[in-house]
Amino acid sequence: MRNEIGKPLIVLICGSLVYYHCAYRHSSILSLLSDVLIVLLCSLAILGLLFRQLNISVPVDPLEWQISQDTANGIVACLANTVGATESVLRVAATGHDKRLFVKVIVCLYILSALGRLLSGVTVAYVDRIMLVLSLLVRRELAISQHLHSPILEEKWCC
């Protein structure tokens, strides 16, 4: 199994930069996006000049940056299912027929409202990002430990 610590680390670094930019500098998301685009554009320009000076040609295939139709359909289906499930739960809770569901929805909304008043949205997003990174690391460690403790199958070697 491949060691994939890079993905959670990148997510953590990006989340930290967003948190710093929005919470400590009190800048907007639009300012953050424009700063990121400026840094990317300048970096690409510097690399382009450097490669031109060193006579290095870098082929850029725009098809490598595209996602497949199946992946796009999966993302849209996931979003549609999430929105549909949320709408369904809220509709059932609003009718009042299921009292337990109604109370659960009210308690969750109250907790989210109180949390939103106590913390900024950026702080909540940063904590969420940290929880995501931790869950990815735990899943990876569990998968590695299960892989290490699985019975070793005999392999036939061919000449």
C-alpha cells in the first residue's frame, strides 16, 4: 500500500493558509482567491522565463487537467443526493408527524446557531478541515494495519 500522507498534509496546509488569511488578516475570500491567482501567475511566469533561458521545453497537455464525465456525474449526483436528503429530512420534520426527528433537527439547528454566534465561520471551517485531515490519517493507518495483519498468500513465481 502506498504511503499517502501528502494529501492530508496538503489539505491541512491549505486550510491553515485560508484560516490565517481570513481570520487573522480579516480579509475576504475574494481577496484570498485574487492573492492565490497572483502568486500562481507570477510563479508560472518566473518558471516560464527560467525554462526559456535554460532551453527546456515543457509540454503542457490540457487534457491532463480535465476530469472524466463519470467523475463529474458522480460529484453532481453526490451533491444532489445530499441536498435531496436534507430537504427530505427538513420537510418531514416540518410536518411534525415525527416528534423525535423534529426535536433532533431543532437541537442541531440550535447548536449550529450558537456555534455560529460564538465562532467565526472561518474558525468553524478550519476546525472542520482539521477533523477531515485527522479522519483521513486514521483511515490510512487502519488500512495499513489491516494490510499488515492480513494472511500472506502464497505467490507462484514465473520464470
